[in-house]
Amino acid sequence: MKLNRGLAAFVFSMFAMPAMGAEYTLAVEPNYPPAQAREVYKPLLDYLSSSTGHKFVLKTATNYHVYWRDLRSGSKTDFAFEEAHFTDFRADRLGFVPLVRVAETTRYSLVADPSIAEGGTTGLIGYRVVSMPSPSMGYLLLGELYRNPIAQPEILSLAATWRDGIDMAFNQETEAAMVPNYIATLYPNLSVVSESREFPGRALSAGGTVPADVRKAVSDAMLKLHQDDALYEVLVELGASQFVTATAAEYAGSERLLRGVFGYKPKAGAAPAPVATPEEEVEVTGGIEVEAGR
């Protein structure tokens, strides 16, 4: 009798214990080397873990080429924090749902020393311009500025972070840098040569396998992120004042920015891209892609 009572008490205690949270991965663009990315995003991951009761693990890649390969192949991740073109790709191809986004819209700026910026975009043809590699949004938008393949700057994909481009411009290792606006505004001593078109802010999306209650918990936590003074530096690093609710409709069509990128395939059943007439200039949004060994 005592054994039965003891067993019953043990079973009851097991059911009374709080359920252990699940583990979820969060993929981020390789805007930092992996070790630095872990430091930058650790406060955010800790915040999400404490707010939702689940464990969040960072997933990133060594560079944009690897990131794009994994994205095309549908490499497993539960959440992703990305620019509009990747957000739309995941929503359209992989069943991801945008939950929240950075309140500020995304623009990229081509910046240079004022003496160089006076020449405008044509003044940089043949000179060095640094950017993160393709298919980062900055690289692709830089390609939109220089559609003529024989009238382009020398595009250097050497930056390991967006701020590296600024440092290279200051050190005269390059004549100009393509960077997100939230970084460009921090350096008023550099002049804006050109600004890109506007996109919805970077979004946090959830994969289709993430339960609805977890999605809601993450959304609620992100919408309140700006209320936590301890995470002010996280928002600053992300170039955001706060997060707001996002919808897939806001990002629809942004995937088209990837059309000129090596490995991109139109979605099955999608309407073919319009054929350019002789009077039209062919759009080259992907810049120059070079295969290994050439």
C-alpha cells in the first residue's frame, strides 16, 4: 500500500513539473564572422529564451555564398532574421511566415569621401567600391546602380561586416562603400553618392513546423523588445528602434532582386520574365558572378 502511494506521488509530481521548452534555431545573415555573430545575437537569444520558455540557438554561415546555398536547398531552421529578398524567398518557396520586422524601412547607401562623392556614380566607374558579397542586398542593389557591365566600378567583396566597408573607405583601401542606411547615418563625414530604392525592414520569420503558440510567444516578445532597457544595445546593433508586426504581403515581389544571382531558379509555374526590347536596357541586378576556377 505504501509502495502504491509512493508511486502515485511520484507520477503526480512528474505531471506537476513545468514542461521543458523545446529548442529552436534562428538563422541570421552572415553580416558578421560566426564568432562575432554569436556575441552580437546572444543577448537577443537569451531574451527570447527567458520570454518564451524555449531555447534559441543561433545558426549562421561563414559567408553569403554558403548562406545562399543552404537557403536554396531548404536547410533546416525554425526562424530566420533577414532582408526582404530572403524573407520573400522563404515565404514563397519554403512556407515561412513573417512575424515581425524592423520598424524602419531598408535602404542602402553608396558612401564616399566628399571629394570623391562630387563625381556622382559615374565618377566611381573604374574605382574601388566595397560591399558584402553576393547575394547580400547591398551587393545586388549596387548592381542596379551599374547595369552596364563595361561601365562599372571595381566591386570588392572583401568586407566581413558592413562596418568593414566604412573602415576601408577611411583607410583609403577603397574609394566608396555600399552599406545599410542605419550604418551610413553614423558617419556624417562621408557623403552619400546614391541611395537605393526602399524595401520593408528586415523580418523575423517562422518556419511552417513551428507551433502556433510558439510563433505567438516569439512575436509578443519581439514586439516588446524595445521596452527592455537592457537590450538597447541589441537594437542599436541591429539598426532598429523597435519591431512591428509584419505580413507576407509586404515582402511579395522582393525575391525578384535575386533573379541575376548564380543558382537562382524561377518558381515552377511562375510567369517568365519580360523580354527586353532593343530600346530597353537589360537589368543586371546580380552584379558579376564568377565561378571557381575561372
